[in-house]
Amino acid sequence: MSRRDRSIMDFLPYIGIGLIVLIIAGGILWSCANPQSRARNWGGDLEIVLEPGEKFEEATWKDDDLWYMTRPMTEGEEPETHIFRVSTVFGVFEGTVTFVEQPYKSSDSQ
């Protein structure tokens, strides 16, 4: 082997380690881009503020997307806050999803 070949071979482990670090860092940054994905996969807190006059009914996950069902608030109903907590076996990926209802804003109250 020539001296040049030996020096390239010496750097191959560092190149491999660098690629692994880049892949891991890219995955972490990508998962942090979507708050719903981050809350579902890594834990943390997510707050969904509903439109004024919407009443929360139900929520579910489909892959990394959070789907939730609402209905119009009826007369006499007060806004509420609904908190869903996730707790894993070892407590590593704990988090909450909070749905905040807002009162219906009528145009004659201004």
C-alpha cells in the first residue's frame, strides 16, 4: 500500500461516524418540525385552540397526524379545556395534548 492509500483508509472510520451523526441529527430536526409528530413520538406538550364557538368532541391519531372532531356550541354551553395525558412505562415520553375551547363571539357584543 502506498502512503496515500494508507491515509485515506485511516479516515474511513471518521467518515462513517460523521455520517451516522448527520443522519441522527437530521432525524431529530425533522421530527421537531411538526409539533404534532413531536408530541406523539417524543413526548412534550401540544395545545390546540379551537375556533370560537366550537365544542370539542373526540380526538385520535392517524400516523403522526392528530384528527379531532368538533361541533357547534349550543346555547348555554360554556367553553371547557380538555387535557389528554400520555404516560409511558418508564416515563420517558410523557406529554399532554390540550384542547382549548373559546366562547362564541357574537357580532352584537361589540
